[in-house]
Amino acid sequence: MIRTVLELHVLQTVPPSCLNRDDTGTPKTALYGGVRRARVSSQAWKRATRQRFHDLLDPSDLGVRTRKVAELLTERITRLDGTIEQARAWELAAETIQTATGSKIEPPKRKTEGAKGKTEAAPAPESKYLMFLSAHQLDGLAELAVKAHGAPKDFFKDKAIKDQARQIANSRHSVDIALFGRMVADGADINVDAAAQVAHAISVHQADNESDYYTAVDDYKKRETDDLGAGMIGTVEFNSATLYRYAAVDVDLLRKNLGKGLREDEPVTEPVRRAVEAFVESFITSLPTGKINTFGNHTLPDAVVVKVRSSRPINFVAAFEEPCRVEPEIGGHVRQASQTLASYVPELERAYGITEDAPCWVLRVGKNTEALSGLGIEVPLRELIAAIGAEIVQRQDGA
């Protein structure tokens, strides 16, 4: 099997916005090339990408990351056996998850006393940290929990049962687990190394945060009797930027994480193709939703360059170590960024002897991105996704 690494390089302009903010409400930034840049964290864009999966993939291909994993498993247990009472189902769910992952599942330590001293029902047990399990894993654990109902109390102490629970939790990983990985603090042997790497997006130019002072009017105020001041005043910080976004997927590791596939009636190449195509479309078209109602910054990338390599991935962010500057003869940031990237990529690959015939595609919009057309085959989004999927399948064949 040919080594396969997928790279995505994206230039995207966002108007005044606050895509990703810190604990003070300020848009995140970073120093790079000696100047302050706008920044969107990798976590923010990975979250947006995972959310986009729900529009593209069947729920059975996805997982759920939650502390309420016992509650989630209880729903499946009671669907399988409606005679099991909720309290017993919670108990079974907690025992099953603890056996499978080594993590303690206990009721949250918060008051259960309601209004006027009335005691509320005890909450469902929770894990101490977010737990990421696929739909198939949850289904398998639910079946095991139902078997435990009515069995001897030492059911989960049997080594064969422990091994079975562990095997269920560590097989048939969902697309999102296979791509973004999973860490189980109490069960390192069922950790999953992420096949996808996503860089923090940074602006290709210097970007300063600005502050918007706003007021809100009280609609019910009477002009004759009430004061005419604003009903509310406040400020919100924002910036605008042309961002360089980068992601890479180790397709070989993705294939290993997915195993033999999520479905029995399809070729082993199909889950990988489906996962790669979903990732490409989701990463390109997704957008973090920070302050989205305030700014309505619904943009799509100006340009996307996709490469499939047979060696290590390469991030081209160094092309923008010297920040782009708006000059009359150059035009805006998108044009200068496109020209910079178009000259940097072949120069770097030539300097390091990266002469492999790596397939490369370019998706671009407008005259400002014309310089990038020489890097690869120009295609619209649907053709880009299909071409990448076909390349991935071709490289897996015979493996």
C-alpha cells in the first residue's frame, strides 16, 4: 500500500467577526512574524468540522462525546429491554462503562434538594470527564448490559466479560473518533491516536482587535414620561482577517483506526473514502459559530489547495511569516496571499527535493486567486471531493 497523506491549505476571508474568543471575550490572537495576527484555535475549527459531519454522514457512522454517557447508554438499554427500571438501567450502564473503560461513573456531586426543601430525584451517574464512544460501541455495550441484568452479581468480574467489554469499546470506531482521536484517562489501552491534524488558523497579515460600542432601545419606554437613555449599553470586540487554514490527514492511520469498516456489506476501502470525503467537505465549508448572530460572517474560502503525498505532511504557513500588506499595486490581502503561496510552494518543494508526482487540486473563486491556478487541477467542490475519494480508494487497492 502506498503511504498516503492528505493536506488541505485554505485561504478564507472573514469580515468583522469574533469566531473564537478567550475567557475575557476578546478574539484570540497570536504573535507571528513579529506582528499580532488574528487566530482561530484548532479546537474551534475541529468542533465546527465535527458538527458538519451530522449533515453528511449517517448517525451510525458517528460518535458522541459527553460526560452523560451513562444516561446515553441507559436509553439504549431500556429500548432493548423495556422491563428494566430506570434506576437499575443506570446501575447497569455505570457498571458496563466502568468495566469497558476503567473510568468511574458516579452521580454528580451536586445538591438534590429542590424548592421548599423537597428532595429531587437523584441525577443520572456521569463520568468525570468527556467520554467519546461510537454509536456501534454504545449499541454493543447496551447489549452486554442487558445480559448482565438478572445475571449473578459478579458478572462483570469475569475476565472473559471484562475482555469482551474492552473489545467492544475499542473496535468499530466512528468516523469522528478515527479522525480526531480519543483519550481515556483511566484506560490508555483504548486510546485512539488522531488521524487528522488541524493547525490554528492565523491571519496572513497584521490584525488588530477593535471594539464595537452598542446600545439597545427599550421598546416600551414612553417618550413623555420616561428618560430617553438606552435600555442597555455594552461593547463587543471583533476583528477581520484573511486566514490561512491548514489540516492534514494520515490516511493510513485513519484506515487502521476504522478497522475493517463500520458496515458488513461494503468493501474495506469504503469507510476510509467516506471518512476522507466527509472531512474534506466539512473542513472546507464549516465555520465556528462564535458571535455568528451578531456579525453574520457566513463566508466560504476564497481558495483551497489539496495535495495527496506519499511522504510527511507540509504546512505552508511560513509563506506568511512576512505579513502581507495592502498596497495599491498589489491589491487586497487575498491577492497578495495567493501570489505568495503560489511562489512559495514550488520553491520549497524544489529546495527539499520533493519531486514526487503528488496529485494536487485547486478550488478558487475570483480573479484575486488566479496565481494559484498553476499549482494543480482547477475543480469545483463536488468534483474536488470525488477526485480525492477516487485517489484514496486507488491507493488502498491491493493493501
